Amino acid sequence: MRLAVLVSGSGTNLQALLDAIAADPGFGGEVVVVGSDRPDAGGLERARAAGIATVVEALDDHPDRPTWEGVLRARLEDQEPDAVVLAGFMRILSGAFLDGWPDRVINTHPSLLPAFRGAHAVSDALEHGVKLTGSTVHLVDEQVDHGPIVAQRAVEVAEDDDETSLHERIKVVEHELLPACVKLLCQDRLVVDGRHVHVRPDRSRP
Ligand code: GAR
């Protein structure tokens, strides 16, 4: 499966995905393009280092959001991706974008959804005083951090955690969970039934 990955930040999740693909001949997917809304996103450097095509479209360079999204979508489509991975992409995508890849846009979010949606999930969880947070990988629908959940893993909050330390431990989990879920997507093993995502058995195993 040909994958587009969208990033806004340092791209450690992109790197984890690239490393997982490189280490697993049976992964079933390859990253063909990395897109960003930020020219300075570290993830773009990681893509270039891996010889992957990059696309940068900043929202401010377009008259409005639909135009920006349409251009971003068209430029990704030049590389004919079959699915899109949001790996720290901090912009909301509308149905007009998502319709290009039904049930094939997947996101990693640093909380146990439906708790702490939005751009400040880690600090919101700390502020709320939760003892447990974590990582959620989900399919993307038109609502923010809302679509059907593929997998979740919990991370305990330590007494002395700040946003940085907690986010770093969540990222360690994300770096395993996101590639594992993308692999299932690539192998066409995710079955979506309303809000529920079932995982088909691995037919390559006896
Ligand atoms: C990740 O923790 C990801 O879950 C989060 O941004 C970080 C990106 O890190 N995404 C969101 O908060 C989306 N709402 P990275 O650039 O090092 O992969």
C-alpha cells in the first residue's frame, strides 16, 4: 500500500514508521510522500533523508481553508497514495479531504480518547489530574479526534511528570502502536463496523 504521511512537528512517529517498514519485509506498505503545513517541520528533514518526496502547503499561503486543503490533497494525490497517516499533523481535515481515502486516514493522538481531544491533550490530562493517560490510534472522521478506535495503550502519570516528560513516555508507546496499526491497515485487516474496528486474523500465518 502506498502511504502518504502528514506531519507538523519533529516527526518521531514518521521515523518510527519508516524504521518499522524498513525492518519488516512483510509490512505491506511504503511511504511515498510526506506532507506538512509547516516548512520548518522536522519530519520533512527525516523524509528527505530517506529519499521520500515532500509537499509543503502552509495554510497562510492560501486564501481560505478549503483552497489550502484542496491543493494539499491534489499534491498528495500526485503520488497516488492508497492511505494517509497523520503523524503529529496539527490541522483539522474536512470531509472534502477525507473522502479521498474512506476509512483509510489514520491518526495518532496522545491521550486515551475520548478523553482529552484537541491540540493540548498531554497538558490537559496533567491539568485534570488523571493518573492514567496514553496513546490512541484511530481512523479519522469529520469530528476532531473522534473516529473509530483501532488501538489504545495506557501510560501511567508519574507524580513529578511535566508535559515534556509525560509526552516523551507517550511517544515511546506511540512509536510501537502507530506502525503496528498502519501495518494492519496495509494488510487490509481492519474491518470498520460503525464505531467499532475489528482486526481480521492474519492469513499469512498457519
Ligand atoms: C505525537 O505525540 C502525536 O500524537 C501528537 O503530536 C505528536 C507528534 O510528535 N498529535 C497530536 O497531538 C494531534 N492532535 P512527532 O512529531 O515527534 O511524531
